[in-house]
Amino acid sequence: MSLTTIHAGLAQSTVLFMIILGVWAFLFRLRSRPLDGSWYGGAAVAEIVMVAQFALGWILYGQGLGENLPRAFVHILYGAVAVITLPTAYAYLSKLEDEDVKSVLFSIVCFFLMEVVIRARDVAIV
């Protein structure tokens, strides 16, 4: 299995993770319950997967595979946005007192990240 295949697989895993986390956060809102440790643990795992994907992308870029991408800079930019969005959202949203608003906003952030990863994949396709 090549590093490129692993990188693509991590991207697909991230998309699925973000869909699950987004729906899960929205279900917390529908039940008027605050996000719990299980959700935050899932978000931490998703962030680890995104960081691993980003690191693997840099390894591939360092091996010269970035020359094969039609818009390598945009692809890398999407990767950077994907890595920093969830921790930044947590830093801001953890200060909110209304748990319902927090659940909805985290759901929106997860769906945004899903779209960022999908867009990064589309940019990489030759």
C-alpha cells in the first residue's frame, strides 16, 4: 500500500468522521443535552486523523509528489485550514455558556470541515 493511498484513505476517514460528529452534535442539541466527553473524545480522534493526514501530505510533498498536483498550494492551504479549525473552534466555543448554541455551532464546524476535506480532494484530482 502506497503513502498516496493511505493519504487518500485518511481523507475519506476524515469526511466520515466529520459527518458522524456533526450529526452527533446536532442530536445533542435536539435532546437539549450538553456535549459530553464521548463527543469531545471523538473530536480529538478526528483531529489526530487530520494531523496525521496533514503530516503525511507534507511527506508526500517532500518526496516531490506535489509537482503532480495541478494546484498544490491550494491543496496545502485546505489541509492547513482543516488542521486548525477544530482546535480554534474549541478554544472559542468552550467559553460559551449556552450548551444548545455550542452543540449547533460544533455541528456546523464539523460539516464545514467535511466540505473542506472534500474540496481539498477535488483540488488534488488531476
